[in-house]
Amino acid sequence: QLPLEDHVIYSGNIFQYIEENKKWRNRFCVVPHNYGLVLYENKLAYERELPPRVLVNSAGYKILTSVDQYLELVNNSLPGVTPKSGHSPIVKCPTDFPLILWHPYARHYYFCVMTGKEQEKWRAVFQDCVRHCNNGISEDSKVEAPAFTDAVRMYRQSKEQYGTWDMLCGNETQVLSNLVMEELLPELRSTIGPRLKGKAPERQRTWIQISDAVYRMVYEQTNAQYDAAMARCEQERPQLESTIRTDMDQIITSKEHLASKIRAFVLPKAEVCVRNHVQPYISSILEALMTPTSQGFAEVREVFFKEVTDMNMNVVNEGGLEKLVEYMEKLSHLAFHPVKMQSCYEKMDQLKLEGLQQRFDVSSTSVFKQRAQIHMRQQMDDAVYTFETLLHQELGKLQGKDDLCKSIQRILERVLKKFDYDSSTVRKKFFREALLQITIPFLLKKLAPTCKGELAKFQELIFEDFASFILVENTYEEVVLQSVMKDIMQAVKEAAVQRKHNLYRDSMVMHNSDPNLHLLGEGIPIEWGEEYPGQPEPEPGTDRRRRAKQVVSVIQDDEGALPYEMGTEALVQQEQGPGAPPSSPDGVKEIREALAQESLGDADVPPEPEVPHVTPASPKPRAGVPPEAEVSHVIPASPAPPAESPSAVVGTACHQRGDRETGEGTTGTTESGEGVQTEF
């Protein structure tokens, strides 16, 4: 249930641009198992459990690797304010490898690294954080989650906004905050935009700060109101349950009567609309979805096959069971390795709906890309788990390396066969859901002028006592869904019959799948290192941060120390107190000088003295955070919210998804309640 417990996804040094003093600083960034981004002053501050400098919940963010791309988005966010050529842009990057976190409402974060390889690795890690945090509404709640997303969709439809919505991401409070900002921001822009003073970059910077401040306020109020609404629902629940249990038969009869009346009125119009405007395009949409998705799942299979085959060869060549334990510990987290999984995820970047996107009012394909990527990760995790379990069962019966090698190969073949059938089932379900997501809003929009106004007359068919359980709008949507469902099912079935993109017919999956694999339940994760001798003892709890296992290997391990990595002695000196501690280079010029001196074999760049600043103990985070969180006590001059506000907390609200992926929030407390840190 906690596959990443006692693990961090990634950690390493990265340059961050500090807007308050317009300087670049070296930061130690940690991505814990809950996928929040946590930035510390340095590695020693992290190991000593000092409060982090910055905590970011990345839901709703986009990861950009080009300053030009970022400037284009910033220019579009405030129409009419574009810097003239020759003027300094809003941000300058000292290297050719920027990483920018952009959000339509919240503050932006600017990072850069030294090499293209680092940039790719960090980009994969950041994208995994965004993917995870975007998927913030629990999938365990089979009723509440769909009810919430349907309510959001129907609210937007009441405002004549049909089709997919990019900002349906994060937890419930974040989604509702995005909904408020979608309406509020244009009004805010027209009111405040003309009054902004200064040069174009300065006005853009001010606008981003205003938008961020408003977003925090909206989030705080939305959070309180959503909690109150949930409390009211819980209070009303016992009475509703009592009624529905008593009158279930009558409620079902009443619902069926209403549905038959609405069907008689709506279905003829809906069928004509489907025949003329949807049916001719279903196969085109399906083909556009199938190609990249199936390539992505094929890549998942290939990555899994390669990792297990490499492990098998290494175990045979390097020495039996001890090496197997070491490799299995790494393999068990393969699905959560953003860099190794990146080649699978990238296949979805090819998804293009071309002219279909405008026809069906699909604002962006990112919703479908992200959903397919989450399915890929789940299928990889399932394959690894099945392989682990079967191998674990076999180990007691094996004698010698040859037996082990043959057994691994045999189990791999079984798991791959199971993966093929499972991925077929998952992909077909994904295709059906995606087709419905694309066509249903389009149909509702087409039918609205002739049907929406007539729905009120059906309200009188519902008994007043049953009005909480039977809704005319929902029944109407069910009828519209029925009108197109048959065509969608048929299209997916035909693709399976043709064995297109390695899809199987449902009957084949049922009859040919390995029956013994169905008996594998969700058990306790196998602790390879603890179960087999010859492995080092676990570290004591007090030193767990220093020795936390990392899913992605650090770049420094492969390539030596980074030019800007600070030595341990310098970090100790910095933590011990004031003076003139060695610091990371600040601006563009200093970083370039550091690189030049590094290449010439010179000593470290002379440091810039910094003012010591005592920080109080960081407050314990609570659930629910907006996708930004600059810790308030770090920058006294900045008008940050109070420490207890949700904006000063790490993203425990990066909701942990699925059956085997649950995390906890990151707390930022000091051991002694007091720590010395330097100001920006």
C-alpha cells in the first residue's frame, strides 16, 4: 500500500531564481514519496531536518524548458503589455538549460541546470510530480469522486462551457479554486491591468504577484466553504439513507417512468445528431487515440522486459542470490522511476486530434495524455508486483544459478503474456472513456437549443419526497449517453476483432489468460533486503533522512561533482553561525565565472557574505494546499500569508493515487525548534 515509504523519488542540487532579490541561488531539491517539491538551503539543512525554504504542490503547473516559450505565455496572460525589443525580459537564465514551472493563476518558479542530461532528468521528475498531483481526487471513492467531477462539469455547462477542461486538476479545493479563478481573472485583468505602472516586464511581474495573491485568498475561502459543505452533507446523510432504504422500489419505478418519458422526447433528436455529426468521426478519433497509446504500452512492455533480462544476465554473471536481492529492490520501484518511464510517457506526446479537436470543442489533449500515462504506470507496477510475487514463491525450490536463470526467464514469459491481455483490457476501457469524454459534451451542446428548455416540464413527474434522489438533468444525460454508447462499443470491438494495435477480444482474455495469476491477491510488499541475509542493517530512525533510499540515481553519482555543488565543510561552517560562509554564486555573471574557474582548475569563487537569520520552528503541515507555497518566515519583507495558511504548507494534497500509491505529507520541523538560516 505504500510502495515508496522510506524512499524519496529524487534529490539533488538545482539553481533557483529568487524573485525578491533577482538572484540565482543553489538549492537542494527533494521530491519525497508524496510528490511535493521541497527546496532546502542545502543538503545539510535537509539531513538536519531544518525547515525547507520552499514547498510546492505542482498541480496545474506546466513544465517549460525554453525561456521563449515562457515569455510567450506571460505575454498572453496580460494582453497589450509586451516588452519592446532590446528591453530586459521578465527573467534571464544564466545557462542554456532552464526549467520553468508555469501556472495560469499561481506564482511561477524558475530553475536551471548545467547540462542537457540534467535538464532531461529534472524535467522527467517534475512532470511526474505534476502528473501525480493533478490526479488529486481519490479514485478509491467510486461514488463521491464521479459525483464531484460531474457537478463541476454541469456547472461549466450551465455557463455554456462544454468540452474538456485543463484545470480539472488537484484536489477538490484546488479544482473549485480554479473554477472561481476562471471567471474572476478576466474581470480582475480588465480592472487592474490598465492601472499597472512601470516598464512592461515590471508590470508583468506585478500582475503575476497579484494573480498569485488572489489565488491564495480564493483557495483559503474555498477550502473553508468546501469543508462546511461536506459537513452539511454528512449531517443530512442518515436521513437520506433512511428514506432511500425504505422507498427504494418506488424510487426505482419513478426513475424508470421519468427516463421513459425523457427518452421518448430526446432519443429521436439525439440519434439524428449522432448519425450526422458523431458517427462519421468515431473511427478517426479512435485511430488517433490508439496509435500513441498502444505505442506507449508497448514501450512499457519493452522497458520491463529489458530491466528483467538485464537483471537476469547480471545475476548469473555476478553472483547469485545476493545480487538478485539488490536488483529486485531496484526493480520493485521501476513504475515510480520517472526517468526510466519517460520513454513510455513520451509516446503520448504524439497524440493529435487535428481538425477533430475544434469540431468537438476539445481545448487540449493533455487530459487524455495524462490519463493514459497513469494507466501505463499502473500496468508497469502490476507487472513488477506479479513478477516479484511469482519469483518469491520459486526461490525456495531453486538450486544453483542455472535454475535461477531459467526460472526468471519462465516467470518473465508468464508475466508478459498476462501484461498483453491486461493492457488490452485497460486500453479498450480507456478508449471507450475518452470517446465518451469527447462526444457527450459535443452532443449536449448540439441538443441544448431544442431540448434543454423543455426539461423543466418533466420535473412534475417526480414525487417531492424523491426529488433528492432523481434529477431530471442527470436522467437526460443518461439518455444522451445511451444514444452514442452503442456506436462507441461497436467501434472498439471492431478494432479488437481486427487485432489492431495488439488489442484482444474480451472472450480471448477470459479463456486464454493464465488462471493461476488470477489467484494472486494484494499482499504485503516483499522486503527483499530484510528477508534475505547478507544485506546491511536498516539505519536507525534518527538518521533515516541521511540514508533514505532514492528511486532515481543522482547525476553526481554518474558524472562526478557538479561545478556548483558546495563542499561539506562549507555547509558545516554555514550552519554554525554568521561570518562570511562560502555561498553559491548568485547572478548570471558569478555562475559563468564559477564555470570558467572550474574548467581552469581554480579555487572556489570568493563568497558573498550573507546576513544570518534565525527561523522559528516550521508549523506542521495540514492537508489541502494550493499549488504554491513559499514559506512565510523565510522572506520577512515579502507580504506572505500567515504561517498557518494553507499556502505555507507542503502538498499533502498532492493526492496519493490508486491502490498501491499512498503517501504522507512532508513536515518541516526542526529538532531543536530553532535553526540558523541565511536570508535570500
